[in-house]
Amino acid sequence: MNRNIVCIGAGYIGGPTMAVIAKMNPDRKVIVVDINKERVDAWNSADYSLPIYEPALVDVVKEVRGKNLFFSTDIEGAVKECDIVFVGVNTPTKMFGKGAGRASDLQYWESTAREIKRFANGDKIIVEKSTLPVRTAAAMEAILNDHADYEFTVLSNPEFLAEGTAIKDLLEPDRVLVGGPQTPSGIAAINEVVDIYAAWVAREKILTTNVWSAELTKLAANAFLAQRVSSINAIAGLCEATGADVDEVAKVVGADSRIGPKFLKAGPGFGGSCFKKDVLNLVYLCESFGLHTAAEYWMGVVKMNDHQQERIVSRLFKEMFNTLANKKIALFGFAFKADTGDTRETPAGTVARLLADEHVRLTITDPKALENAKKDMADLDGIVYELDEYKAVEGADAIVLMTDWRHYPSLDWQKIFDSMRKPALIFDTRNCLDGAKLKDIGFKVLNIGK
């Protein structure tokens, strides 16, 4: 078996993961392939205008691109050249037919499996990187292993990256998980993949399981994290009603070693490509196995998240004299979190649409996500997109801060206040600004959970 690696899919999973694997395994050739030529061209661009923004990603790509990391649209050639094939294609929520709105849409994954089978020139280890429903590996094996000449061993190696810290997460992971068949050939394949990560990850942090446990673990981990976000946001509403401070509550609750402080930050709700999709996938799996009470439990996590965005607009409506029509509102931040340009399932998108329903004159500003915002909101007329925050707020009645970009607290808020229509309101849904200072300037300040 050769040591070459190919990843099919040059998106948020494939690009950063393979860049770090290439950096830490200089003796391996790593190829990232995608059918999207525009995306591949961006990965290969001379000025490193990569198709995704992730802190430190450019530095890693500069170090290894053209040496042992290559980006290509030649899927056939790459599959023939490599014996270890990672699959990182998109698995969005299915929006049609059986399981619509909950199940994963596996059409891209299945077509990829058939391509691997068609192009293979020898035995291959297939590594699932996409988040997939439990027992997907069995379906992949069924497609691959009726090949007349070659054997394919399917493993699950789910990613546990957080956008905005993906490179750090890859270089310093809490754990790496590799699941596979508990057979001699399966265990040998697991060890091949373990060796890739062992180049820089301590062996005790590389966990191995059967393939079904690995597939379920990714869904479970994201569901548990999403549950914490919805839980603290449920408490935030109660804090607003009673005069409690959600940050104080979260600090004390998080001090309990059994609970811990992470993901207890109240805000507009979770977004991104994983949490909602994975929780809904878990809901669908529970329903499929007749576990209806469990399905309702996990569905509650999603409903609470949706409610949080509706509550933001309802509170804004009430505080602005029960009408938002024809008022100018500047949305500060559209990415679902700071340090990424990703807008998939962003809370800002839901809030923007709810505001548009109220006939608001909406201006959106974001340092990294404006192009994605334009695509996401393309069906709505009249939205203004402005990179400069100071221009975005001119004549605005209110600011709704949706993404906690680090430079927002250091903006000249007196200058911003002076350029707005009075009374000037700011709704800090991330609780990241100095509320007392803003009030001294003259702003009316709203916070989540306060």
C-alpha cells in the first residue's frame, strides 16, 4: 500500500484537514479534489485568495502547497494514485421526499462512492469525513464491495472542528476518532489511518471504535453542544423577565466541575453547517427506530434555537414603539460566528428575514461574510451591504449586533452614535460590548439575558 492520500471534497472539511495532514506528514503526497473548478482555482490562486476564511489557514497552505499538497479537479487520476481515500463531500439536510427537513441528503455521497468504485485500480481504504447517519458505512460497502477485483475497507473518521479555530483544533485536538470493522483487515486499515495522525497527535488521544460508534459519536457530540446553547438561551429569557443576569448565572453554573463553562454563552442561537443539521439527523434516526420521545426531546433543542431568533425581533419591535416599518436597522455581523466567513444556518439570516417582513430598511455589515450574505439574501430586494461599519450606521435607528467580531468593541461608538437617528438603540445579542459605556454615550442598550 502506498502512503498517498486523496480527499474528495475541497470545502470546510477537506481543505483545512488535508493542509494540516500534509504539513505534519511531509513524506506523504496529499491531493484534494473537487468537481467545482472555481473552488479548486481559489485553492490554487497565486495570491492565496482561498475559498474559505479560517485563521492561520493561509499560512499552512503556503507552507505545503506545491510541495506535498495539491488541489485538482482530476478525481479519477487522484483516486488511481492514492490508496487512502477520504470523503468530505457535502451532506446537507434533505429538503424533499421521505425525511424532508431532517434526514441527511446522501446523493452526493453515493455518487462519490460510485466514482471511487469506477476509478479504482487496486484495494483502497475509504475514510468517511463527512457527517453521516449511523450505518452509512454499510451502504458504502454495499456499493463498493461487489467489485470483481478489488477490496474496499470503509472507516469513519469524523471531524470535530469548530469554525474559527479549525487549524488550532487540527494541530491540538482533544481527540481523534477512527472507527472501523473489527476484523483483521478492518483493524489493519484503522492502524493505517491512525499512523497518519500519530505523526503529531499523542497516541492516547487517538481513539478507535467500531464503525457504528464512530458515526454516531459525531451526531451525539454536536447534539450535546447544541443542547447547551439552547439550554442557556432558555435561561436567558427567564433572566430578562426576572432581573437576573445570564452571564452571572452561567458563570456559577459553569463553575460546577460536572458541567463546565464551555458553550454556556447566551446569544442569538447556534448556526453553522453542523449543529442544526446533525440534531435534525438525530431526530430522524430516533423516529426511524421508533424512539419518538427521544426524537421530541432533541427536536426541542432546535425549536428553542429558532425561538431565540424570533424573540430577538419581538423584543426589538416592542422597544421601538411597536413598529419597525421604514426604520433603518444596521445588522453588525452576518457570519454565524466570529473568525469565519461561513453563513450557513446563521442566526443573522433568520433575523434579517424577520426584519424584512416588518418592512425595515436593512443594512448588513460584516468583515468576512458580505459576499455570502448577498447570496443568502438574493431573493430579498432593498438590502444594503456595506463593509464600512461607520457608513452602515449613518441615519440608522438601531444596531443589532449579531456576530462578536473582535474589533467591534473598539469601534468609535461616540462617532457611531452621532451619525444615528435618535433615540439610538443597540441590541447586543452577543453581550460583547461595554453596555455601561454605551449608555453613558446616550444609547439605549438591549442585551440577551439581562
